[in-house]
Amino acid sequence: MPGNGRGPGPRHVAVIMDGNGRWAQARGRPRLFGHHAGARRVREIVSACPALGVEYLTVFAFSTENWKRTQTEVAGLMNLFRRYITKEARALRDEGVRVRFIGDRPRLDAKLIELMDNLEALTAHNTRIHLTIALNYGSRDEVSRAIKELAGDVAAGTLSPDDVTEQTLARYLDTRVLPDPDLVIRTSGEARISNFLLWQSAYAEYEFVDTLWPDFTSEIFAGIVKAYCGRDRRFGGAKP
């Protein structure tokens, strides 16, 4: 990251993109109008990452709890995800973005899963920026699935219970190939983490901002990233 005489910038930023619905309703439009505006904002933030030294960006697109929303909104979101992947695939590849998806895929429809798989394969060799999209993701669900898989390996005799450590469990998580986030941002003024990367964010710095996601510009993002450099991260230790 461009130096400012303070600490290093965040290598991995995770974002809870909140406020699309309220943004749309404030304009007298349906909630899906806000989701479309929010999808366009993702592209801007992804493009801003390399100049800021951010190598990994993870965005919370759809949670395991979001199925509780109206059928109309859920169907509209699933259609938006399909359209976004189809429209942006080549541009993401050409801009050096590697795309990964985390979350429980089987509940998603077959066409969407196929598009996700294809986009991951298309961008598999890119390294400029790593974009991870959390889709049908919930951290408790993720940890539960990881423990089930780990327990299966113990039962099969391929893993000894004595060898189970924090590092062992991390290898079973959806994020096994990603570094833990350094900074987690939530937009829209809500101050909660909503079941997002609970294990991975144990020592992350948090930033809660009032801006609704469709209004979250690259300039706001840059300001938060640069301010992060002034934070004193001790990871449970103390200054000498």
C-alpha cells in the first residue's frame, strides 16, 4: 500500500454490503432496484483495490438467513446473481480478478451453480486481486459443515483426534485458501456482524459506517483503508 509513515495497509478486506433496500425505498423504488445499484458498486470497489494494496476482497452477497425474505426479492436476487456473473465474467478475467465463491452451494439452482463454477475456472490463473463472493453463506453453517467433514475423517481413521487444532479446523472451512481478513467493513449504520466470517475475523479490525452500500464510493473505501494504517494491532499482546 502507498506509504504514509504508519503501519501496513490491510491485505484482506471483507465487506458486509448493507443498505440496498433502504436506499431504494428512500427513492420510492422497489428493493431490487437497490440491489442492482449495489451490484454496480461492487465493480468500483474491486477496481480500487490494487492501488490501495488490497490483495483480497470478500463481499457478503447473500446469507443463509436471507431465504426468509419475500419470494419476489429472493427470486430477483438469484436472477441478479446470474446476470452479474454472465455480464461481468470476461471483464473480471481481463482485469486480472480471480473470483471464488464461498457458502453452501447445493441449495442454489443448477444454472447459478454452473455459472459460479465456470467463472471460478475462467479466472483461476488471475492474481491481481482475489474477489471472494459469499453466496448462501453463514459462518455458523460453514463451521458446522467443516466439523461434520472433520468428524467424518476422524471416524474414517484418516485424522487423529489428537491432531485436531485451530489450524486443522481452518483447513476444512470454505476460506481454507484465503488469509484471514485484516479489516471488516459494514455499511448502512448497523453495528453487527450478522454471522459473517466469525472464525476468520477473530482479530480483524472493524469499521461501521453510516453510508448505504449503493452510495459507498471508492473514495470512502480508500479513506477507511488508509485510516486502518493508524491502528495498533497487538493480537492479544501488549506494547513492550
